[in-house]
Amino acid sequence: MKTKTSINLDTKLIETVKRIATNRGTTQTEVITEYIKQGIKKEPKTNKTKLKVLVKQDPNASIDDMIGTIEAPKGFNSVKALKEIRKGEY
């Protein structure tokens, strides 16, 4: 699921993002998303949102990269959550 948003960025920063995206053959959105994810991984747990549903992970990431990225509340029913996702009820 994606959300469209508007943010104000420094001109030199966006020029750098454009250059990185062009050199990688990808989009500016993908570059910004990648860097935001890297920054969030470095944040303490107290600053991270607890997710109810599973998120798509990087297929190249090792299991060590994923440890602690998602914390479900006690009593979390993964089967029920998966059914809700499939029905679009999340």
C-alpha cells in the first residue's frame, strides 16, 4: 500500500536524488524510499510504529536484517490478519 504525499526538500538534495535515480535506472521515489528505510532501521524501537500486518521485505536482505523490524502485540493472530489482508480489510 502506498500513500502520496508532498514534502519540501532542499534543492541540492533533490538534485542529488535525481542523479542517483538516473545513474541507477530507477525512480526518485525508489531512491528516497530506500534511504528513508535505511534511516528508520537505525532508529530505536521506541520510535518505530508497531505494524499489524506483514510488509514486503527486500528479497536480498538476510534474516539478520529482518530481526526486530516487526513486533506483533501479544495475542496476535497471523491467520486472521492474513485473511483480512486478502479481503482488503486491513
